[in-house]
Amino acid sequence: MSLGDRIRSHVRDNPTGMVHDLLFAVAWVAFVTVLTSTVFTSAPRWAYYLFMLAGIPAYFGFFISLEIAKEQQAARD
């Protein structure tokens, strides 16, 4: 199986998850860019990269808390 076939198969099996991942990444990069260009204008360049790196735990924290909220909502219904 070629790499292209594997990618198409993965996208076909996980379409909404990949869209959520992409939307989160775009929103996080936009947030960090706006934050470092308006609020922290005199911050060193490494602070920008540190904010970008903070997107990894933010991503997992957001989606884990979303799953917990969904489970709690389902338990209440």
C-alpha cells in the first residue's frame, strides 16, 4: 500500500477528528500570533515559540475535558 493510499484511508476513517485538529491548530496559531504581536510586543522570540509549544498540552486538555463533559451530559440524560 502506497503512502498516498494510507493517507486517503486514514482521512476517510477519521474525517471529523482531522477537521477538529486542523481548526484547533489554526485557532491556536492565530491566537498566539495576535497575542505576541499586540500584547507581548517586546517579548523575546523564544516566548513566541514557547507559546506555540504550549499548544500541545492545551490541545489535549481541551479535547479531554470535552470528552469528560460529553460523558457527564450523557450520564445526566
